[in-house]
Amino acid sequence: MRYDVVVVGTGPAGLKTAEQTAARGLKTLVLEKRQSVTDSLMGELVTDKALKLLRISPDSEYVGNKFTAIVGESLDTGANIVVNRSLLGNSYLLDEDKCQELMRDRAVADGAEFRYKARVDSVIRDGQQIVGVQYNHTQEARGSLTVGADGSFSRVSATAGFTHPKWLLSYGYRFKLANCKNVDPKTAYFYVGRDVGLGYLWFYPRSETEVNLGIGRVPSSKDLWYRLPPMMDVLRKYMKTHEETKDAKVVGVNGGVVPCTGIIPRFTDAGVALCGNSAGQVSSIVGGGVTTCLHAGTLLARHAKRMVEEDDFSRESVYQYEKEYRMSKLAKNIENTGRGMWAVFKYAMFNDPLEAAEIVLRELDASTLNEIVQGSFGAATLMRLFTDFLPMVVRIGKGYLKSVAVSGP
Ligand SMILES: Cc1cc2nc3c(=O)[nH]c(=O)nc-3n(C[C@H](O)[C@H](O)[C@H](O)COP(=O)(O)OP(=O)(O)OC[C@H]3O[C@@H](n4cnc5c(N)ncnc54)[C@H](O)[C@@H]3O)c2cc1C
């Protein structure tokens, strides 16, 4: 059987693409190497935009908690910034399993077929055209459009020949904790610190007694990476040294990897498109990928429908998805944060990034920090940085220029 669309991967990017292609009446096949869509790390902290893309309400069973404030804090000195709801908008903690099941069930109801334990090895080519994938060594799935939504180590991307010269990955773990005490369920925390390295530790309450505690870290230089304590140890140390989590029980452990230097140079070709982590569609500084994946999947499905109607899966036709995607506000924010993360990486090669983080937490205001982290800053923010925070900008900027002079941009 030949499908209109073969989707590889059931993270938020693949599930959204499949939900939307099936809803548009396209013959959709989804291949996933795991045995179900649940029990994975889909990503949990999101804003209203993700709820809209998921078509769920804040009071529904798909939302586990809602925050009114987010605090950025140094584990070493306690310096902190509080970003409240007026700056942030609403922040929600998703119930990941329920959200993934929801998208799968919608796709299945509209006729999509799911195959589990189906590990894709490579794409299949007919001349220049990609016409499907080979999986489990001997099996084939053929389709007019192949979607690589198979994450940061995408086989579709690697075998279709996509390249990503500035590819920096952030590695993360998350503990689900129960039996916590006296947690303020309305406040989420992001921590920086010596033990954390180039990244952050997060504390997202699910309730007064349940917390998701995680850590994400970018290898800034080989030496620094090996001198840091293992990430699991950092989480356990946090648990031991904080009253709320001292007696907590770890009831779940997940890990994952996200790209953090922006969108890759090209993510479409004849008969193939990447979506989600595989394309670098992640808000780079915070490593937020849920909203960006849902947005990309929605857009890709709309273009898939057009391609089927026009019976045109040429390089130019598939590129229309990439073109429209790159013009979106979310893509521009990803590019901004990706450039920012690359600059931080460069800075950290020859300077102490934690010292810079401490300066930022001490001196920057919450509004400017929020805009930088979201990648939504414009000329006004840049002006404010140069007028209100000039000594800080000069100090950090000098270190950056030194790094660029030694290692190139
Ligand atoms: C620790 C951590 C915490 C995070 N927290 C948040 C958060 O709070 N908010 C947020 O917005 N984002 C968060 N993110 C980021 C977010 O989880 C990712 O950006 C998002 O999951 C990417 O979705 P995806 O569909 O592109 O890829 P993935 O979620 O990686 O899914 C890829 C799928 O493809 C499958 N697959 C891979 N290779 C193959 C193959 N060869 N054959 C078949 N199937 C294959 C995998 O099994 C997987 O199911 C977090 C990430 C991590 C690591």
C-alpha cells in the first residue's frame, strides 16, 4: 500500500502532523520504534499557545497545573529574578501521556495507521525523490511525503542528507517526585549553578506534594563537562538539601536531548520534510520544543494536503512548507535564541558562564530577561540593554569578543 504521508516518530511533532494529515483525509502511516506513544518525555511547561494548538482548555484533564510566577535563581548565591504572570502570560504543566494519547486517538479516529516497534533505518530513494523508508532492516513503507519527526538523532535527516553545521545538543533528565512537603504549587523555579554547568535545573510543582525536578546541560567544553558532577547526582543533591524534597520519592525518570542552536539550514527536499527536534525547531535558550513542534506539525499537514491535491512532491513544492515556516514569528524567535545560545557557547569556551549568569540575575530586570529568553526582543530591548545595563553588556561583551577572536564566530 502506498500512503500519502509516512510520519516517523510519535513525539509532539509526529503526533501533531499525523493528527492533522488524517483530519484532512490523507492516508497516513506513523512508524514508532517504541511500543507506545506514552511514557516518553514530550515536554511539559507550555503557554497558552500550546493549549490552543492542542485544542484543549486550561481546566481540562490534559493540564496538570498552572503557574502564576516563575523564579530564576542561583543555587550558589541565591541571587534571583521573579517573572510574574503579567510578563509571562499563563504557564501550564501538561499531562504529557494524556496529551499524546489525545493526538494519537484523534489521528486513529480519522484513519491513521500506527505501527510500533518499527525502527526506521533509512529513507528509500527513487532517483532524487524520497519515496518512503526502510524499517526493521527488511520492511518498507512507501509514501508520497516522508516526515522525519524522529528527534535529535533523526535517521530520516541523516539518510536524506540534511546537514547541520552548528548542531549543539542539550542533554536532560527529569525526576517525577512524590511525597514532597509544603510546596507552593503556583511557583516554578529555574536554577543556575556551578554543579549545573551550562544549562539549568528546574522545579515544576504538580501539586503541594508532587514535583517534576529536571536538569538540562550543554557540553560547553570537554574539560568542563567531565569536571561537572553527573546530572542525576545534581538532582539528588538538590533533593537532599531542600526541605520540600528531602523525603521525596522518585516515582519516574526520563531523559532526552534537544538541539539548541536554531533551525538547520535546510529541512525539506523532494518527497521529504523534517519536523520538530530533527529540524532544530526548538526555542533554544530554554529548550522549549512542545509549542514549536505543534506549530510546525500543523503547518506541515496543511502543506501536505496541498501537495496531495496538486500531486506535486517536488523539492520546490515541499519547500513551500519550509518557506512559510521560516517566515513565522516562532521561527524568528527560534533563530534569535539559537544565535544567542551559540554566543553563550562561544563565551563559555574561554570565560566563566556562571559568573555571567550571576551578573545577569543580579542586574537585569525581569522584563528584559523574559524577552531575551523567549527570543522575542526587538530594537527597544536592545536599546534598553545599551542604555540601562551598559556596564553589564560591556563586561560580558568583552569576554564574548575574546572568544570569537580566538575561535571564530
Ligand atoms: C529533559 C527535557 C525536558 C523538556 N521540557 C520541556 C518543557 O518543559 N517544555 C517544552 O516546550 N519542551 C521541553 N522539552 C523539549 C521537548 O521535549 C522536545 O523539543 C520535543 O519533545 C521534541 O519533539 P519531537 O517530536 O521533535 O521529537 P521527540 O519528542 O524526540 O520524538 C521523536 C520520536 O521519534 C522516535 N524515533 C526516533 N528515532 C526513530 C527511528 N529511527 N524509527 C522510529 N522512531 C524513531 C522516538 O522514539 C520518539 O518517539 C524538554 C526536553 C527534555 C530533554
